[in-house]
Amino acid sequence: MLSDMAGHEHEDFRRVRSPFQGERIRLRPIEQDDLLRINELFWDPEVSQHLSLAWPEPLAGTRAWWEGTQRNPDTMAFAIEAGGGELVGVCSLEDADGRNRGAVLGIWIGRPFWDQGFGTDAVRTLCRFGFVEMNLQRVTLWVYETNPRGRRAYQKVGFKEEGRRRRANFVGGRHVDAIAMGLLAEDLVEL
């Protein structure tokens, strides 16, 4: 009887999912060995056009960013891995505010991995982590009006448009609006 009970406990334990595990991805700490691949994926013009960056940086710039995230207690940055362990992007919760229990989400996915559900799963997993493990009540993000793929991914998770900064950023030779989106803990759409 005792051995039978131990077997059931083990089965129950296996059903508990890591807060870092999504349906298609896994979040993990960014390691120094990831920096070259991050730099290669990130500085693709198709990827960086949706982010508020002026031009590509050398590997030293990526290293400085990574070291800064490690020193900042208000930032949680993660590598996004596909099922086979391949790095497909990076996501973060930044400016974590303990008093108001909110944070700002940032994410990018390398172009070879677009339209495979990795971004939506990473956003969902990261928000779940923020709400359950960090006790956040709200996650905010900014997305350019020229990024419909990103907006769709955020909406699938439950984000709502909350406002707009008109002509806030200069992208591709023109000014574009930056859309504020927010997600409350009770609005997270699970699968």
C-alpha cells in the first residue's frame, strides 16, 4: 500500500508544470554563451524595425545589455527556447513595481521562428510567471501600429489596447503610433 501511494504522489508531481514551461517554449536564464546567437537574431532589420532602437550594435553592445539586466533587480530577462532547445528569442518583465504590482513586457522573436506560435506562447508563459510567481496584478507593453503580428499575439493572451502615443517613433522613414496595451491578472487567456 505504501509503495502504491508513493507511485501516485510521483504521478501528481509530474502533472505540476514549471512556471517557465509553455506549450511550445521554455523560458530560461540568458547565459553568456547565448549572446552571439542573440546578437545575430536580434539585429535582423525585420526584427529590430518593431523595436525602439536606432541601429545594430556589435556583440559588445549585446553583452552590455545582458550585464545590465543581471544587475537590475527590477528586470527579469529570459531566453526563449523552442521544444528542441533552440534559442528563438528573448523576453522580459522590466520596471517591476512592488508597490503597484506591475511590470512592462518586452519580447522579440527571431525571424526564422515567426508564425509558429512561439511569441504568443512566450507572452502567455511570461505573464503567467509574472502574475503567479511575482504577484503582479498588471502587465503593460508598447507595440508599434506597424506590427500587426505582435498585436495579434498580445490580444490572443488577453491584452487590451489602452491608449496611443501618436507619431511617437520614427520607423522605416515615417512616424508611427505606439499603442499601449495592458493585461490584468484576471484577464490572462489560458489554453
